[in-house]
Amino acid sequence: MPMVVGVVAGVAVAAIAVVIGLFKLMWRVAEPNEALIISGSNHKTEGLEAGMGFRIVTGRGTLVLPGVQAVRKLSLDLNETELHVDCVTHQGIPLKVRGVVIFKVGDDFVSIANAGRRFLDQQKLMSERVHNVFAGHLRSIVGGLTVEDMIRDREKLTGQTRAACGTEMEKLGLIVDSLQIHEIEDPTGYIQNLAMPHAAAVQRDARIAQAEANRLATEAEQQSFARMAEATRDSEILQAGYQAERDKAAAKARQAGPLADAGARQEVVVQETRVAELEAHRREQQLQADVRKPADAQAYEKRTLAEAERDARISGAEAKARETELAAAAEATRVKTAASAEAEATKARGTAMAASTRATGEAEAAAAQAKGLAEAEAAKAKGLAEAEAIKARAAALAENQEAVVAQQLAENWPEIVKAGASAFGNVDNMVVLNGADGMADMFAKALTMGGTGLGLARQLLASMNQNGQPVNGTSLNGVASPPSQKVPVQE
């Protein structure tokens, strides 16, 4: 009996050990940071569609049939991936964004199922996949922002990146616990240049503040030194004042007698000086009355007489010039009238010639007679006009010879200049020195050579007799007067 009991007990113990071993082999417990994915039988999990083919267990134990079901673990721990992304901003400025993404598989069954389907055998590649997702979206978001936006509002960049990646991370069964942008590198120096004005302003304010502090400290030191010097000065002044008072009292006591003598002598000198001043003043008044006033009167008389004489000479010269001007104007008017008369005569001759040309037959004789009469009248009028002109010029010459010579030179000045310029007629090339001054000198010499007409005019005037008649048939113009001819008249 005891032996049977022992065997039974041994069998029972063995059976219990086997049951315990089988239980341990079939019982799986999910740790708090992992999820058990059991596949091999059709299961329905809450929140998942039926017939998914696997079961998810988190935070508890479950029985698994070895050989029939497979149990694998999916880590729910936090993971992180470093972001090193080269981006280009909306301004076209290349930047390097450095950051970190902390993520994990979601705690709900849907997230665990999505992550299990994608990363169960590739959990080590999870960080790389997440990096690729965030890098793509980060480049897209940075491309729509400016550098200033990224610097001033990094939270905006972080929020937009998380929002853009949220849908894809949900499909992967992952959730983002944290996204941090650590650093924005600027290889072009754009950010540094943006900071330069602010840094310069801060540096300027710091220097100004330091200079102001130094100024205040210096002023305080100077005021302290000034107060010390003022106290020293006051003390020395008081001491010197006391000493001066003592010295003054001693000197006054010593000089009482000499001061009295000096005061008496000073009063005498003052009185003598006053007498000398009165004597000098009297002499000055006497000199004014005896010398200066008579001399001023004589000077005023001489100055007044000289001014009156000068005004008389000026008035005479102006009257003479006016008389010469009026004579020249009268001569010019007379010459103009003579020229008009000659033009009318020439016009009459032309009219007569035109009438004789149009006439035919018997009218030709009458036209010839009319032409002869017209020419005779014209010649007579011309002769009378020239005689009157000669007579007027002779009268003008008798009154003012210089005015007549000036008029003759004015009328014939083109011919005189032409004669002077003929000296250069045979010159092919001419080199003029001294620029514009050289040209002015050359033309002045040419006009001087042409001025020989002045001598010719004076010779003509000298050849005239006292009655104003030209000698040897020479007129004032220097041209021989033609002899008077009679014009035959056909009857």
C-alpha cells in the first residue's frame, strides 16, 4: 500500500509539473511597454475589423497554443530620430535644419495593428522611415516660409510640420510625442547679416551706456576734487585775508607820515595840471580862429570856382557835339532824298522803254521822242541833284570839316576795308600765333592799312576851292565828274 501511494503521489507530482510546464509554455504576459501580436487563428479584437488574422494583447497575459499560434512582441517604447534636412526658403536661401523627433507606437489597438503590419520585423528601421517622412514635409514647409518667419516663430514651423505629418504617422501607427527644432544653420551668412544691425545697435547702446557711466563717474570725481580745491582755496583765502589785514595795519602805521606829505604834493600837482589844460585849450581855440577857419574858407572858394569852370567846359563840349550831330543828320536826310529822286527817274526811264517796246508802226517815232524827253529830264534832274549835293557838302565842309570827312569815310568804309584786305589776297597759308589775340591783331593791321582812305579824303578836301567847287572835275567821292552832255531831241 505505501508503495502504491508513493507511485500515485509521484505520478500526481509529475502530472502537476507537466501541467505547470505546459501552462508556462502556453502563457504569455505582455509587459507595460510592449504589445503581443498573436497570429495563427481567426480572432476578433475590439475596434478592429473581423477576420484580421491576429490578436493584440497589451498589459495582461494570455494563453497561446504552441505550434498553432505565433507570438511576437512590438515595442511601445519611445524612439527618436535626428533630423538633418537641407532646405531652401521662400526667398531662395539654402538652410540646414537640425532637430529631433520623439515618437512611439500608439497605445490603441488600431495604431498597434498599423505599426505591426509595417514594422513588426523592421523595428530597427522605424527611425529611418520617420526621418524620411519628416524630412520631406519639413522641406515643403520651409519652402513656403522666409528666414525671418523661421527665426521669430519656430513654434509655427514645428506646428505646421506636426500637422503635415500627422496623417502619415497615423497610417504608420505612430504618434509624435515631441518635435524640436534645435538649430537652423545658414551657410550663406544671411542670418548673421540680419543680426548685424541689432548687434551693432546693442553694441552702440552698450558703448553709450559705458560712456555715460564714465562721464558720470568723471563728473563725480571732478566735483569731489573741485570741492576739495574749493575748501583749500577758502582756507588759504581766509588765511591770506587775515595776513593782509595784519600787514595793512602795520604798513599804515609805518606810512602815516609819508602819506600825508604825498597827499599834499598830489593836490599841488592836480592844480598845476588843471591850469596847464586850461592854457592848452585856450591856445587851441585861438588856432582855430586864426588859421584853420580862414584856410577852410579859401579852400572852399577854390573848389567852388573849379567846379563851375569844369561844368562850363562840359556844357560847351556837349553843345558842340549836339550841333555836329544835327548837321550830320541833315546831310544824311538830304542824301537820302537825292537817292530817292534818282530812283524815281530810273523808274520813269524803265516805264518809257516798256511803252516804246509795246508800240508798233507809227507809234515808234512818238515813243522815241518820249524816251528822249524822259532821258533829258532825268539827266537834268540828276545834274541838279548832284549840284545841290555838292553845294550842301561845301557848306557843311565850311562849317565842320571833320564831320564831313567822317561821313565820307562811313559811306566808303566797305571799299576801304576791301583795299586793306587785298594785302592778304595772294597768301595761301597763314599761321596765326597767340590764338584769338593774334587774329585780332592781324585784322587791326588790315583795317589800319585800309585807313589810308582817311588821307585820300583829306587830300580831296584840300583840293577844293573856297567856294566848295571841286578842282579838275573831282567830286567829294573821289570820282571824276562826267562832262555835261546835251541829249538830242527828235522832232
